[in-house]
Amino acid sequence: MSSVRRYHPASAHDLATQEAAATAHGWSAGNYQDSINAGHAFYCLEQPETGFAVVMPVLDEAELLNIVIAAPQQGRGLGRQLLEGLMQDLRQQGCQRLFLEVRASNAPARALYLRCGFHESGLRKNYYAGGDGQREHAILMEACL
């Protein structure tokens, strides 16, 4: 079982490159640099190259902004380990709820979140841009920590 730890990313470009290899709808290096500059919490599984997550804590709540598992490592339970580890850390810091948005079409991620105690709490219509010029809904989810 991999351990989850907080870390400070060395390069926004490296994070964007890693995510681009793992998913078709990744953040840009600018998005990652904005998160680094804002002081968002970054978590990783032992090594950031295996998987990482970005969380924005606000008082006693937090929002999971992004979670990435390296493509060769997907489907091995590492996403669940990362999510459960960061949830435990947030809980220990006094956080009571965790929120997130997920693409409506991302069935594996939605199933992971449900297994980790999240429930659907809303919908943002036409929130995400699609590769074909279409828009996609975001499902809002939350979990009590």
C-alpha cells in the first residue's frame, strides 16, 4: 500500500505534462502554477510521478480541485488510496467536508467518489469544454469527513 503525503511540486510544467499523459482533459501548466501560487495543498502517493492531487482548504471545508494517477498505474486502486489518504489528513486538520466537481461522462471517477463516501449534491450545466466543441455537465459531489 502506498503512503500519501503532502508535498511542494517542483514544476507546474511537469504536473501538466504528467496529467496530459493520463487524461484528455488536463490542466495547463498555468493552471498548476496558479494553484502553487495560491498555496493550495498538493498530495502525492510516495512519488508525485505515481499520482497527485490538488486541494483548496477553506476554513473547515475543502475542495478537491484535481486528482491524477499516472496512466500506467490506473485501475490498481491507487486513486482510492490517494483520495482516502488526503481525506484522512484533511480530517486531522479539522476539515469537516470535502467538495468536488467531476465530468458527467467520467464514470470511473464518479464510482471512485461514491465508494469513498461522496454523494451527488448538484449539477453545473455545460460546465466543461469538450474536445469536439460541445459542453459537458459537471456533477457536484461532497463528503462529510
